[in-house]
Amino acid sequence: VDDRVIPSRFRKSRLGGTMLLASATIWMLLALTAAAWLWAGLFMALGAFQELEPALYFATVSLTTLGFGDVILSQEVRLLSAIVAANGLIMFGLSTAFLLEFVGDVREEERATSSRNT
């Protein structure tokens, strides 16, 4: 984590590390939310849905791979649901990798700081 972006005195505290992790998690959630909105917009542009709410609901359920099945696509565009699910798997995997790397960086800096202080 770069000192120009986040001052090291903030990162060194336990509260600072927790706040950074919470911020990174919210940022990833916002990215996933944006993906759901983009898919919903595509579904509406293709005429799969006439209203935003069912399009956004279907996109979210598909992106998270829940796949409730209470809202379905027409035969012309139903293959898109598999692409949305695959996109969701990739995005959740990347989000997990990013957050694990981020936690590792924060812990490494905490260890380095504590070893310098002893």
C-alpha cells in the first residue's frame, strides 16, 4: 500500500488496518453492484425485460449464481444467464484474491512495524 495514497501512521494501527479492509470490501461490493447494473441494462436494451426491477433482480441472482429460477429469460437470450453466472464466478474469485492479498499486505506491514519497535 502506497504512502502517497494512505499515510503509514494510519495503516500501522489495528483500527487503521480494519478500516482499510472494510473500505476495500465496500469497494469490491460496489464493483459487483456496478456489474449487476450493467447486466440489467444490457437485458433491458435487448428487450428481455420491460422494467428495471426484474432486470436488476435477474442480473443479481444470476451474477451471484443463486439462480432462483422465479424469473427466467426468453429463449432468444437465455444463454446470457450462463455468461452472467460465469462472469459472477470470475468477479467473486478475483474479489476474494484481491482481499486476501490486501489482508496479507496489511498484516505484513503490521509485523514489520512491530519488529522495528522491539
